Amino acid sequence: RTKFAVYEISVDSRIKATKIKDITTPSPINTLTGCDGHIAMGSSNDFTLYSVTEGETAPIALIDREDPSLSFVVVNPASLSCVACVELEAGLEYLLCFNMVGIFVGGDGCRSRAYDINWPSTPQ
């Protein structure tokens, strides 16, 4: 388990940090990306969106384990590691970047485009 504290930083005449909430994840995190009111956290071969607003909301899985076109991510997790999540359209489409491939998914975690992006080396 990994625990994160989410703070709002404001700058008036001085810098002020206000704690908004704590987020606990079931496994260690490889990458964090800010996405319109959420934080996308990548751990091993999975990406999850966590709300950064006050109150409790369920995390949103960005990989639908029932989508057969994404089975290579679910079945062979040792070959992939999360690098980044890019929000392409607020809440509607994401590019999930792994060490070998980029996959387009919708907000429901299902594939949103018929193609992937393959790269020759891990993106930096």
C-alpha cells in the first residue's frame, strides 16, 4: 500500500498549503500525472484515476480488464511498466504510455482507437 496526501497550494502574499485529502493505493506507484480534477497513478501495468477533490469517490480504472483487445496488458504484466498518462480530452480519452507501447482508452477504460503507438525505446 502507498499513501499520498493531496494539498492545494495558493500564493497570495505568502505561499499557503492546505491539505485536501489522503489517497491510499493498493500497490506502489511508478508515475503520477495531473488530469482535470484527478491524479492518474500508474502502478506496474495499470493506471487508475483518483479524485483530488474533497469527499470520497471511487477510483476509476483506466484499463478495462474485460476488453479483449487489452488482454496483452492484463495477461502479461511483467513485460509492461507504466510511464505516463496523457489526458487528451477531459474525462473522455487518455493515452496510457507504457515502456513499449502507447494505448488510447476512453474514460471507461475501453480501447478508444483501433491502433497503438509503438516506440523503439522507453519514453522519457
